[in-house]
Amino acid sequence: MYRGQSGMWSWLLHRITGLGVLLFLLIHVVDIGLLNFGSKVYNEGISLFGTAAVRVLSMALIGGLLYHSFNGVRIILIDFWPKGARYQGVMFAIVMALTIVSFLPMAYFVMGPVFGWPTGNLRGGA
Amino acid sequence: MRIPSGYGPRLSGAGGFETFSWYFFRISGVALIFLALIHIFLNHVATDVSCTSYQLVAMRYTNPFWRLYDWLLLTLALLHGMNGLRVVIDDYVRSRGWQLTLQSVAGLVTLTYFMLGTITLITFQTAGALGPGCLR
């Protein structure tokens, strides 16, 4: 009934993306902590986020966060919407569709500067 | 059909920490959807991540709203995530001794990170930090 079906995969993905986002949070609080060491240290540290390699990691983070967000709503609907459990499979398909559809424009903006795609968000030059 | 799965309402024994945790996941989760996704949008779409600098943070933090925003994001994300880690440890670690050890480490990490993040947010000085950069 459960093993190998959508309920298992949604649960496993929720757990993996949750742990991944948590790992990033633990790194991010430290890199923000560089603010305590002044502008030179912070700017050198944070400039890593602009590199192509870290941008790829950022895309993974954003994809994971989007899935975790949409699937979280699905879990809440299963819990509080009387028909939630019956439609959990359909909702999982919707979660995957929303994740992909919202991920693509985000990926464009995150990777744009690497490939020179127009993003219009580099005001003033970096 | 009423088998505890981690999903769905708790079957019995309402009250206590696990019930609180169950509600906390859902309530903080809804708040975090907005807090985290807006945060990502601001720092990756509205301005590119390469524009993030000491000066940009200083400009933002002249408005106390963003300190409060970031503090809420820090606090809720940390508690939501570390509570998730607590559940994962309970799921996979069988030995009571190891469970206790890892939960204690997780608790200490939570407290340390909460303090580090809070101190950073409170003590950051904006005066004199503003200069040229990717400012809007």
C-alpha cells in the first residue's frame, strides 16, 4: 500500500530536501556571522556565492526549498482537508509540477550572470 | 485504517511535546514559505547574489523591519529544521544512549546558532558602512 508508491517518495523527498535546507541554514548563519568581522571579511566571504559552482549549489537549494514548501502545503491539506488523504496522489503530481514550473525561472535568474543572459538585476555593477 | 504514519492527526494522547511539535511544524512551515521564498526572491532575483555586500546589508538594516524579518526567518527556520533533525535522529538511531547524545548535541547546536544569528542581527552597525556598491 505504501512502499514504492507516491506516498513513500513524497515522504523521502520531503526528508532529504529538509535536511539539505537545514545544512545550508547552518552554513548560512555562519557566513552571515562574517558581518561581525567587518566589511572586507564579509565581502570576500560572500563573494563565493557569485561563483558558478556555488550558483549550482544555490539552484539545488532553491529546488529543494520549493519542493519542501509545496509538499508542506500538501501535508497540511492531507491533515486538515477532509478529502486530503484521498487526493494525496494527485496533489503529489501537482507539487512536482509546481516545483518544476517555479524552479525554471529561478534557475534562469541564478545562472543568468554566468552565461550573460539578461536578468536586469545587476544594478550598479557588481 | 488508523495507523500512525507521521502524517494525519495524532490518534490519541493529545497534549504534550509531540503534539506541540506537530502543530509547530505546520504553523512555522506556513510562515516559512513566505519568509524563505521572499528572502530567496530578494537575494537572487530582485538583485543578483553577486550584489550582496556589507554595504547592501547596511542599507537594508537602516530599516529595522528587515532585522526583524531576518530574525524571524532565522528563529523559525532553525527551530523548524532542528526539530526535523530531532525526528530523523529518533527514526534512525536505535540506541537510547546515542539518541540522548545526538539530541543533546542538536540542542546545543540550536542554541549556539540562535545566539550567533541573533547577536549578528542585533549588533550590526549601519552607520559609516554605506558606500558605493550595488545599491538601489
